Amino acid sequence: MIRVLIVDDQAMVREGFSVLLGAMPDIEVAGEAAGGEEAVAKVAELRPDVVLMDIRMPGMNGLEATKEIAALDSGTKVLILTTFDLDEYVYQALRAGASGFLLKDASTGQLAEGVRVVASGEALLAPTVTKRLITEFSRLGGPRPQATERVEELTERETEVLALVAQGLSNGEIAEHLIVAESTVKTHVSRILVKLGLRDRTQAAVFAFEVGLVTPGG
């Protein structure tokens, strides 16, 4: 079972998500929180697999809570949910440790699948959010020197895999693209994360943009 903590300052939203996800045979709603501070405390107490995190809340917002949860090193993944597809916090949330981003108008199937994807360690970005992320990288300018130095630790094939991860491809799609076994891709991804000191695929995608391995428009 995938254990989920639902965080939103609106009770009706929490209840709605609880009903939708609770109906799934492989998902259990472990708890709810009405704000960022409560969310951090609940993660420390309940150790859920995934947190559905609203990003705009009074007090400690979703971005701050995500940073705090990442610092707990609990293994909990954060899936950001928002009504704003051009939210200014997208880039910061991903850098803070969020593993995915979905809009609140996603269907029940998309929401449940999003939880499953994030729980499995994959990255999840809604298409409109991906565009926003690329725009933000364009605004920030060129590659960051420190990050560029770190990519030299990767082999040529690992660098290639990292670029494909940043483009949103799954392990299966990367395997098909490179004509290798999916298990081989998983090994490459694991080594990339270890070498670069990254938490997950989403962080790897952010890193790839930062070093200029993937650029807007290509």
C-alpha cells in the first residue's frame, strides 16, 4: 500500500482527495494536515510514502514545508498540487525537493497515477508546468559553474541517460531509445543520483537544466 498524507488549508479539498484516493486498492490515506507546519510534524510522525502538498497556504507554505520535509530525510516524496499552472514557486519547489507537480483539475485517474509514479521514484511534471520550468531556466541564464564541474564525474552513457531523464522519459522509454535493457537504465540512473548526490529523478532533471545539458527548445 502507498501511504499518503494530504495537505491543504481547505477542508473540502482534503476530504475530496481523501475520498478519491481512499477508493484506490493500492493507496491508503494515512492522514491530513491543514498547513505546512502540521504537515512537517505529520511526516515525522507518520512517515508516509507521498505527501500531496498544496503550495499556497497561510503560515508555512508548501515550498517551505517541502524544504523541511526533505531535510527530515524520511524518504517521503512530495507531490505538489496547485490551481496555478504558472505558479512562481514551481522551480523553487523542485529544487527544494518536490518530486512532482500536478494541477488540481487533474482527473481521479491522473491523481492516483501521479501518486504511484512519485512513490516509485519517478519524476512527475504536468506539461504546462514543464513549460513553466523551462521558461524559468531561460530567465535565469546560462549553466551554473559549480554544477557544470560535477557533471564531469559522469560517464558518457550516464550523461546521455541524464539528458533523457530531464526530457521526461521513463526508464522504459530510455531503454527503447538507447536499445538497452530497462534494468541497465535503472542502474545508470542509480549511479547518476549517487555520483551527483541527488535525491531522485526530479532533482536530476533540474541538475541537467542547470548544467546546460538540456536547454529550452531542445
